[in-house]
Amino acid sequence: MTVSCSDVNSAMRWRSSCRPLLLLLSFLTLLVGRETVSGFRICSYNVDNFNLAKASNYRLVHTLTRVVHRCDICLLQDVVDPDGKVVRTLLSAINRESHRYDNYVYQSVSSKGLGKSVGDKKKYVFIYRTETVNVADQHQYETKPPTFAREPFAVQFESRMTVIKKFILVPVHTDPPQAVQEIDRLYNVFEKVREKWNSTNVMFLGDFHAACAHMNRSDKKKIRMFTNTNFTWLIGDKVDTTVSEDTSCAYDRIVVYGKPFLKAISPTSAKVYDFGKELKLKKSKVSDLSDHFPVEVELKSSALINSAALLLQATPLLILLSASAIVHFFL
Ligand SMILES: *[C@@H]1O[C@H](CO)[C@@H](O)[C@H](O)[C@H]1NC(C)=O
Ligand SMILES: *[C@@H]1O[C@H](CO)[C@@H](O)[C@H](O)[C@H]1NC(C)=O
Ligand SMILES: *[C@@H]1O[C@H](CO)[C@@H](O)[C@H](O)[C@H]1NC(C)=O
């Protein structure tokens, strides 16, 4: 005997015959919300002198596009882009290839060119998914005289997909001989943005040069982000963020302030993304792009919104089939 939910007219009978289906739906909601939601990914990548020549190289841009498409927010460092053409070119390539991934539309927010000499200006560039996050505010850190070779460019992001709704990302790409001093001075930047936005949800990320020849164990005592235990270093000292097999240095780091932010991060999600291995690319394809790998971390997503969104995305046929299977089973 087959009874479909729609051909029962009394409310009583509807409820009893369709209860398995309702159960199944709530079960699916739970399942989807808990298990299959991937977090909100933040990435940081030193793209090593990314200039117009690199941005015009289809092969390189294609690889970079695959890296960026994994991320809700991707910070690129060492971008040489005096007139904005490099970011425009890259962004249009990323959006052009979007149909291969999840059809997200990407946007960017960039600092001005930063650096000691006129001929050596680099930008911090955040590329982000417009569907999952937006820029609430931005702030270029500046002191006279400058205390960083490339002063941090803080951006406050806002997302309804994450447990933490608003957070501040502070990039830094240090000057190697000054790495220890510059990393220590990030504490001043922390104080500045905390005051500006009345928030301690701050994440520092970038190529700190926090390893090998540029920072050792005794240097750590001079760095407030180490001595103040409210900071958590998510990429540890033993991680290798370099591409070369001859080096093993944890140059690229991600650091967060405070318990509230730490709790909003997926445990053990912070890691190096070895896209050569993951995407099965030739060594040269990786090293032509940069001598660094990207590092990344995931923020926990707010399950309710995601389960609803995913349920809508899930194939209705699949739900229908499993529902009818269960209804049959119970009848
Ligand atoms: C700053 O934020 C805290 C909560 O995090 C709030 O209690 C306080 O009123 C805020 N201060 C200002 C000046 O907005
Ligand atoms: C650590 O590096 C500093 C320079 O940054 C150097 O003066 C010091 O001797 C080094 N310490 C060790 C234990 O290698
Ligand atoms: C660490 O955070 C707590 C809570 O916000 C604060 O009371 C304390 O002063 C902080 N410690 C340091 C060393 O800044």
C-alpha cells in the first residue's frame, strides 16, 4: 500500500502518516548542519613580487586562481601594482573562472603601495567572496617615522556565515633583518585597532619571517605577542612554509588574540596548504608562483544559516526518494 502525504485529507491522518518524513527532514537538517558544513577559510599567501608580468602569465594566474578559490578571504602579499592593473587583471581572471568552482563573486580591498623606496612599493591585497563576507572598515597603520618596512593595513570584516560576526585582519610582511622588532611592534598595531574599533577580535597574518636566520628562541622573549599569553600562534615554529626542499622555516604565521576569537576557530584547521601536492602540480608550477606556500585557518560557521542554505541546495529528488523509502518502511 502506498500513501503519499498529499492525498491524505484529515489533519490527524496527515500527521501520523507523515511523521517519518518530518523526522527525516529534521534529521537531515541536523546532519547537514553538523557534518558537511565546511568552515570559513582565511588564507595568507606571499606571492613573491606579483607584478604585471606575473599577472599576464595565464599559467601562473590559473594556478593562483585555484588557490584563491578555496578561500573566503585570501590575503596576498608582495603585490607590485602601481596603477591597480595587476589586481584588476587577477580579479577578472578569478571571477571568469568562478563557474568551475562555486560561482562565487570575488572582490578586493588593497592597501596603497608600501615600502621604503619609490621603486619598491608592495601592496597588501585581500580578495574575498562577496556572498559570504564584506568589508566593514579599513585602516592604514602609520607612524612618523615609520616602524615597519610595509606598515600593516588593517581591515575589519563582517560575515553572517561565521560564529564570530566581526573580526579584524592585520597583515604584515616584515623586512627580514628587522623581523623581530617588527613582529614585536604588531602589539602597538593591536592597541591601535582595538581602540579604533573597540574590539579585540584581531588576527595577524602574513610572512613574518618568524624563523630560521631571522628569529630564534631567545628573540621570542623580546616579542610581546609571545610574552603576552592572550595571543595564540596558530602556525607553530616547526611548520615549514617554504617551497624549497632545502629550507624548513615557519616564516608565514597566523596569530589571534583572546579566547572569544580562539573559540570561533575550528581546532587544528590552521595549516600550510601545499597545493603542489593537493592539486598534483609539477614543482615548477608551484615555485614559479612563489617560494612560499599559503597558510590558512578556518573559522567556525554559524550552523543554523548554513544548514538552511545547504538544505535548499541539496537535490530535492534525493530528499524525496529517501523520504518515500522511509515512509514505505514505516507503513
Ligand atoms: C565596547 O565594547 C564593549 C563590549 O565588547 C561594550 O560593553 C562597550 O560599551 C563598548 N564601548 C564603546 C565606547 O562603544
Ligand atoms: C638569536 O638571534 C640574535 C639576532 O637576531 C642573535 O644576536 C643571537 O645570538 C641569537 N641567539 C641564538 C641562541 O642563536
Ligand atoms: C589578557 O586578557 C584578559 C581578558 O581580556 C585581560 O584581563 C588581561 O589583562 C590580558 N593580559 C594581558 C597580559 O594583556
